[in-house]
Amino acid sequence: MQDEVFEEMEKAIAAGKPLVIATVAATRGSTPRKPGAKMAVREDGSFRGTIGGGCGEAEVWQEAMRVHETGAPKLVLVDLTESPEGEDKICGGIMEVFVERVV
């Protein structure tokens, strides 16, 4: 899975296109992916790789799109301990995901 993210980085750099990389930096409790998991998000919103899927990944994707706009890196706290909407935040842990743009 990591290889596809690195391939996407190589393509983006060669083409001179911006790409945002989201990397799980730290976890506590039960999480779908562990530190080092990566997702590459293109300017058009399409992506390769995964940091776990579901609501948590969607939250990070939204932040990645903001990073595309601003260029400012961000540390995103993804709380999977409970969901007020009763959705799929069932893992019970917390992930810290570093989101940065590469050009």
C-alpha cells in the first residue's frame, strides 16, 4: 500500500503537480491503521492509499483539500472513540495524522 503512495509522489513531482500526503503519525488505543500509514490526495480530490477508511479518513481527506488550498501543513486529531451520529467510529482509538503538501 505504501508503494502506491510513493509512486503517486514520484508522478506528481515529475509532472510538477501538487500533492498532499497524509501520514498517521501516532495512535492510541485501537485504530484501523498504525503509524506510517499514508494516503496521497490529488488536487482534484482523488486519492491513493488509505489511513483506515470510514469517517476518520473522510475527515482527513477534507483537511487535505484545505492544505491544497493553503499550503500550510496540519496535524489532524482523529477521534474514533465515539460518534455522536452513531456512525462507524467503532475502533475506539485516536489517530494523529500529519497532512502536508509536496510540490
